[in-house]
Amino acid sequence: MKERPLRTTVIGSYPFPSWLEHASAHLDAFGPDDIAEMQDDAVVAALGDQVRSGLDVVTDGEQTRFDFNLSFYGYIEGIDLESAPPRRFGPPAHDQRGRHEITGELVASRGLGAVEEFERLKRLAPDGPTLKASVPGPYTLSGRLLPNDQYRDRWAVTEALLPMVRRELEALVAAGCTELTVDEPSMSCYAHREDPARFVEIFNRTVESVAGKCHLSTHLCFGNFKGHAVGLRHYAPMFPAFMDMNVDEIHVEMASREYAELEVIGKIAEKTDVAVGIIDVKSYYIETVADIAARVEQCLQHAPADRLSFAPDCGLSQTARWAAKRKLENMVAGVQVVREKIGCP
């Protein structure tokens, strides 16, 4: 169980500073030492915003990942990253993200880069907050790769990626990571049309060697590409099957869905901790301290304080930084109001 009732946490990503957005589009202008300095500076900026908000758990903001999946694909041999997206113009949607050809055996001889990210986070973070690392699970990671004769469908690609992810999780725990999230939003998005028990079996094989060795969680949301969801936004198809996931905490997206199906957190809390998405990262409405406090009290009607954590719905990378800072500050302050009201430490 987590160390504090009504804990405040984040999913993983955080907005890039504007200068990093510009620099990441012109990397050929920088030398390797320039880039290393830039990465450190960006992590310090993301950490500073999170620490000043008072969060119990912080991340590196995924500041060194230039794309949620593409950064990991860069570590995997056997992928052609040059494929262009099928649609480049018009309203933003997932078909504006490229899908990449598999050109050979999928191998990650250098790991997936998450350990290096965590080592940087340890070096730069202040004492106090818990440090979290986040890694996409193999099913989600498979989503931008095109099957071929060797890997005939998404399930086969997932199976090829699974041991790579598992080794990365093991290496993170060996590096001292005590808070680890395996993000599987694709499982959430497609549970309505695939066998949820099959998803659970894949997930449990992925985490089997680190379960019980850290506070292990999974993030189940419905997508957030440029502020847009991709999946059918219902948790009902996932449960009760997803209750068999071998985790210490399940995170669910609630704020953007106006707290529909909130009762599911009570079912989750019967078995494990539950992190409630209480900040809508898809909206520029800034939740007030009073809003947050009321929502925390609403959650307490379904689950006990020692089982509850609170976070944004998803990573904050698609939300402007000025809004992300204010949303986190109010989230922490609102949770604190309720802590004091019910006498939580």
C-alpha cells in the first residue's frame, strides 16, 4: 500500500518549455553536450513546477522523450522510422501520427532508455517527493508498428516487445526505482472489442518479475493525442477482468468524463489502490481548490482514504505549461483541504 492516504501524484509527461519545443525541431544545430545540457535543464524545469505545487510523487516530465512511442522505437533495431503519416493536414487525430515499418528482427540491445531517464531524475531531483518512472506496456508500444510476414499481427508484435519492456522494468527496479507505472492506454481503448482477459494475461507476464518489488501501477485512459481521446470512453468493458492485473494501483480517467462510472473506484479499492484522474488535461478550465475538494469528498463516498490517490487524467504534455502549473497547484491544495478536514497526516 502507498505511504500516504489521499496521495497526490502525476502520470508521467509534463509540457515542454517553449525553448525545448523550438530546440527539439532543430537538433541538428546542437552538439551532443549541448543536448545533454538541454535535457538536464528541461528536467529541472519540470521538476521545479511539480515540487513547487507540493506533489507527493513527481516524475522527470518525460522531457527527454520527443514522442511517447517514437523515443522508445529509436532504441529498437528492426524498425524503419522514416514512414510518413497518412494524413498531414486538417483537424488533429491519431492518423496524423506515423506508423512505422518493421524491417527485421525486433531487438533492443541497449535497453529502452528509461533507466538513463531515471538516473537523471535521481541526480536532479530534490529530497522529499517520491520519484516515479513510467514505461509504455508492450501492447500500447506495438500500436505504431506495421505487422509484416515475420510479425503477422499486433499480437505478434506485442509478444516481440514484451520481453524488452520486462527487462527495462527489471533494470529500473535494480536502479532503485520504487514507484513504477506501466502505461497501457491502448488496452483501455480497445477493451470493448478485444478479449480483456487476454490483455490481463499479457500485462501480468510483462510485470511478473517486478511485481512486489516496487509500488507498481498502471494507467488506463482513452487517449490524449493533441487533447483528443481515441477510444470508447467506458470502463465497463474492462471490469471485472482488469481486477486481475497484478498491480498495487490502477489509475482511471474521470475528470474529462464528468465522473461517469465513479463507482468503479470502489470495486478497484476492494483489491488495490486507485488513483483518480481529478484534473481534466483536455480542458483549459482551471479547476478551483473548492472544485478539487468537492471531488475528493465525492470519491471518499466510494473508497477509503488509505486507498485513494489523485492525479491529472493523463500526462500533461498536451496542456499548456501555464495551465498545467495552476491545475497541479490547485489539485494539491484541494486535496490538502480534505486531508485537514478528515484528520489525515
